[in-house]
Amino acid sequence: MTSFRQITSHLKRYRKAKIRGDTTKAEHFKKTIPKYDLKHLVKERFPTFVDALRELDDPLCLVNLFATL
């Protein structure tokens, strides 16, 4: 799991390498940008698929309400 702090520090290193003209390091940093995922938060909120389906009721009702207006 990556944090925003790791992502920002990675981008700082990329910018420094780019400014200094070190193209090999800059390309390496550009290719290896860490990805931030929210899987753990979704699993915490909806432990099972049935729980996720139950939560879809409210947004679908809102969409239907706006569609009728």
C-alpha cells in the first residue's frame, strides 16, 4: 500500500532529475510512479458483495428521482 507521502516524494525526485537533465533517472522515475489504491477502504466498508448491493438502493433511487424531474 502506498501513501500520498510516498507519491509526492517520488514526484519530487522525478522533478529534480528532470530539472538537472538526468534523463535516465527521470525516465526511470516516470515509469515507476507508485499507484494509490482504495481497495482496503472498500473492503472495510462493504465486507461482502451483498452489503454493497444493499447500499446501491439509495443512489439508484436518487437517479430515478432526477430522471423523473
